[in-house]
Amino acid sequence: MARRDYYHDPNAPAANSIAVAVSAFIQDEHDRILMIRRTDND
């Protein structure tokens, strides 16, 4: 099934489910930041 994102789309269909999301900022002692690339939004 193809997935489509409706970011700020006024014509988007009504939501029918809730997805849990978490954000975090991780920095080490050398001031480096851990970053990830999500596969669902690149």
C-alpha cells in the first residue's frame, strides 16, 4: 500500500489512527550531536 503524507494539506482526509512519536536531543562530552535519518520522511 502506498503511503502519502498530508503535511499542512487542507484537503487531507480525516485522521483515523494515532502514531506515537518521540523527539530527543543527544549530545556527548565533545559537543557532538547524535542524528538519525528516518525512513518514513527521509
